Amino acid sequence: MVGRDELPNAVALNSSLFNAARVIGPAVGGGVVALAGAGACFAINAVSFLAVLTALLMMRRSEFLPVERAAERPTLLRGTLEAFAYVRRTRTAWLALLVVVVVANLSFNFNVLLPVLAHSLGGGPAVFGIISACFGFGALTGALVSASRGRASWGFLVAGTAGFGAAQLVLAPLASVIGASALLYVTGLCFTTWTSNANSLLQLSAPDHLRGRVVGLYFFAFNGAGPLGGLMSGWLAQRGGTRLAFAVAGASALLVAGFAGWVVSGRTVQFPALRRSISDGRGGPSRTAPRAARSGTHRRIAKP
């Protein structure tokens, strides 16, 4: 729907709208559950899909921006294999997907943990609504910060991932609603920071004819193993409460952030393409890249 130059802003705008609903939805939902029960929430949610369907039907294909497409439309199997081959040979793509897989499935299981946290804090639906809304408000803030920057960067992705993990480690031992709400705000802010930058970097680095498939891999990485991550979080919460579950989640995010930061720092010669992507998210040569990489000596490694 938008061009390459506006892509980071569009991704951040999408996150802003999504997380604005995270602020409003839990607050309203908690009140509806308390007054009318969970069934009313499901009924309202079902009706809300009419707005989504209407918006999709109103979109005009003639206003979409043209993209370069492959000469021959690939089959499902061949197209999937081409996407995996691209990720395998492109360091920017597989590192971003690695961060998404680890954090989304080991560290982002709030749908499982927040109800347990609300119960452990001595509250019911109202407390659940408050802490969920705080996370959503933080995520909305992070989306607005990302949109104001107007470009994707590996530095923000790594910093957001590290902050996401550190906030959960601090949150783990807390037993105060106010303290938990403040930490969940920080967690939400960092969450949108790393997700919007990972999404934008993947789309900017992918060629036009593969971008849709790369986005598909991103969402599969984000949601594909979610049920397994939820089971693990539930098991950890059963064994050691939310203290253990948030500690494991935070440590996982910090570890993968450390690895990604080590790779993009340029301390190892195996990943020159990632050093370039820190500056603009597009894979273009940076001013600090080695002369050999700029001149094309390492073209097989540096170019997707």
C-alpha cells in the first residue's frame, strides 16, 4: 500500500492503531466482564469484525503501488523453498527472524501470564484490565516513537529487545499493582520498538517478488510456535509462579539481544551485511563498513 520510503512509518502506524486498541480494549473489556460476563465480550468482539470486513472491501486496488514481480508465478512449494533459500543466504533476514522466533515464543506470552499475574496481585477482572491497558499504552508509546524516527535500525531493534527482557526480569519479583503496571508500560514500549523495527528491516531488505513471502515468514515466526510457548509459560507459572515465568522470559530476550548486538557490532567478519544495515535498514553500504565490503570484494556475503 505504501512505498519503500514510507514503509517504516506505515509499520509504526499499524502498531499505533493496534496498540491503541490494546489500551482501550482491556479497560472496556474488564468492565464488561465485571458487569455482564465474558459472553458479552465475545459477542461484541464478533460484531466488531464487520468493521474490518467493510474496510477491506472499500480498499481500491488501483491505488496500490506497483511492485516488481517474478516473470513466472511460483507454485506453493517452490515459492516457499525460494523464501527459505533467501533467508538462509541473507544474514539480515535470518538474524531478524531469529530474534522474532526466540522473543515471540519464549518471552511474549502475556495472554497466559497476565491473568495469572492479576490473580497473584490479589485482583480480578479490574486489575487484569488495568495491567493489560498499561502494557497497551506502553506499546502505543513505542509505536509513536518508532513512527517519529521514520526509519528502521538494528540499534533500536537490539535496544528494544534488551529492554523488553530487562523489564520482565525486574517485573518478576514485584507484588505491587502500581509497580507491575509501571513495568508493563516499559515492557510494552520496548515490545513495539523491536517488533516494528524487525518488521521494517525484513521488508526493506527483501526484493519485491519475495517481500510477501518474507512477511509471511515473519508472522509465522511471531505466531507459529505461540501455543508451545504458551504451554511452557503455563508450566513455569505452575511450577514457580509468575516470578519464574517472567524471569525465564526476560533472560531469553536478553540472551538473544546480546547475540544480535554482538553480530551487528561488526566484531566478526562473517556478517558484514548486518553492519551495513544498522545505518539505514536497507542493506546499503555504511560509512564505517570495510573498504573491501564497499568495493564489492565480499559481494557474495554482503548482497542478498
